[in-house]
Amino acid sequence: MYQQKQNISYSSQLLILIGLAGAGLLIGGVLSLVVMFSQLGAVKTTNVEELFKPENVNVLRWIQIISTTFLFFIPAIVFAKIVSKKPFQYLGYNKFLIIQQIVLVVIIMIACLPVVGALAELTEKIPLSPNCVKKFREAEEEYQKQVKILTIMKNGKDYILSLLIIAVLPAIFEETIFRGGLQNVLTRWIKIPFLAILITGIVFSAVHFSFYGFLSRLALGIVLGLIYYYSGNIWLNIIGHMFNNAAAVTFMYLQTKKTGEAPTTELESTMPIWAGLIGVVILGGLVYAFIRTSKVLKQKAEEAASQPAPEDDWMQD
């Protein structure tokens, strides 16, 4: 169990985490500008459209790595060191992974697909003013433009790079700060776990700045929050998050190899509402199975820890 520094209140911890994330955003932004300036030159740096040209994909990749590292990962690590004597245990970086939990997490992520797709379909049906629709569509197009550049995959090397940039690093960085940091603080502060999970899920979805993907990411955030709360192991979250993103990247890669062009829609895209309702039932059962499994494993671990260490034979003589 991690040792928390008792002299720091939970409200202060939350402010520290927000402050560190803000500082990380600023530092990451400055470093990103330095990369753009050094690689594109002074004239091209002022034109954001230059970043979205295929020949500048490596610049965009480096900016993605730098910005997310300083916005999500470094603030979470520094925060954990400030509030806990055992920062990595505090964040949930436990040493052991149980195969039953890993399998359930992967199946849960697969079961999320129809739910996420149905929520995307539902979001499309929300009545909005023409002006709002225009702004949200423009924002979505900008996001898709960035994704399309980052997922230029002409060969296996590009595929591996895309997995690293879009699946592996975001899974590690985002889960560390959102579940290991924010959800951790909120759960202990407000003492209502699901409310903490919901708030964290809302923030997690909001930082992606996508209206049409908001409900879908919120659902994923809640599922990931439940996994973290009942397991306490951030590695399971990273595996689940990484699997979800990797599935989308793999789908795009296979489609690109098949047709010669990158697909215009992502893996989960949209699905009928009825498929989502069936998915919710299945997903609920799987999450319940995960909770039961995690509780049993936790109980066994506690029982094993409470048993006295066996004495060597020479001590028994």
C-alpha cells in the first residue's frame, strides 16, 4: 500500500495536479514550436497547414510525443512524487498482471465497440443549430486530418510507428494522469467512487475536443475507470486503452493495404442503436465478471499475505 503524505489535503492535491498539467501544456507547447521551427523553418512554422502535409509527418509525430509527454505523463509522475512516498504504487503501477484479468479486459474492449458505435450514432441525432453543427464539423475535420497524417502507413515500419504514436504512448500517458492521478484523488476526496469515475470520464473525453466523439469516449472512460477502481492496477487500463486504439490503427492499416487508400472512417464509426443496447447488456455482464474476479483475486492475495512465512527445515529442528 502506498504511503500518502498526510499534510496535503485532497483539494490541494487536485490543484497541484491541475497546475502541473497546465505547466506541462505550456512547456510542451514551447518545445513543439522549437521542433516546428527547427524542422520547417520560420516561414512555414507560422502556417499550421504545413504540418498536415505527408512529407512533414515525422515533425507531427514528434510534436505529438512531446506535447502528450509534458501534458499527461510528466505531470502525473511529479504529482505522485509530491503526494506519496511510493509514487508508482500510488499511480497503480503494480508488478503483477493476472491472466484472467487481462483476458477479461481485452474482451471488454471488444464488447465496447457496438456501444461506442451506437453512441456515435446517437450523437449524430442530437438537434443542433446550423452554426453549432458547422463549428463541430470543422473541429472534427481538423482532428481527422491530423489522424490521417499520423496514420500514413505505406509499410510495416509505418504501421509500427502509428501503433506507437496512437496506441502505446497515449494509453500509457493518458491512463497515468486520468486514472492514476485524477480518479485517484477524486475517489479518496469525495468518497463516491462512481461519481469520481464519471467526472474523470467527462474530463478524459473533453480534452479530446470532439463533440461527435464525446459520448463514445465518455463511455470508454467510465469502463476504464471501473477497471482501475476494482483492480487498482494501471497496467490493465493501459492494456485495455492500447488494445482499443491498436484495433483502430490495425483496421486502417489493413484497409489501406487492401484499397491503396486510407479509410475515411474509423473502426467503431457508427452502429445502430439496437446494437448498442445489446452491447450494453453484454458489456455489463463482462464488467460484473471482471469485478467479481478482481475481488476474488484480491481476497486470495490478502489471505496469502496474512499467512506466516514458512520456516526452513533447519529452524524446525
